Amino acid sequence: MSTTLENIQQQIGENTILLYMKGTPQLPQCGFSAQAVQAVMACGERFAFVNILDNPDIRAELPKYANWPTFPQLWVNGELVGGCDIIVEMHESGELEKLIKEATANAETEQE
């Protein structure tokens, strides 16, 4: 039986691009998650997500693990990028797409 912390570490480790959010990309359950999903989807790469509303243990533990109190949280290559405001700012400046495209390209190179 793995702990919630182990589950979080495994999710972050196994997914190059991971968004912890309220709801799903198709049906976000809060405005901040909706904005974050739109920004990440606009980058054109596949990403994983965890609906924290379906995972109350992750919802409780992730803010402590990440030292980031709010959701959504975007993780790329095992590193916390940030929440909604940072994601949207990075998207508007073009930084987010660059980060996500590089991460995806690196992950594909490692799999070959």
C-alpha cells in the first residue's frame, strides 16, 4: 500500500507534463483550472492531469509537498512551474509553449 506522498512523487516522476486541477480538461470545475488548461492545451502537446476533487488525499497533501498552497499546479519535468497566474503569464509571453515543447522533445528522445 503506497502512501499519498509516494503517489504524488510517482505521478510527477512518470508524467513529463502534469496538471493538478479541479475537474478535467474537458470539464474544469473552477475558473483558475479552466484558464490553466486553456494555456497548456494551446501549446499543442499531450499532458496528464489529476482531478484533485476526485482525490481528496492528494488535494490535502500536494500543497505541503509542493510548498504551493493553491490549485491548479503545473509540473514539467518533475519541477513545479506554478499556478494559474504564472501559467497564464508564461503562455502570454511564449515561455510556456517553449518549456512544454522542449520537455516533450526531451522525453521523446529519452524513450528512443
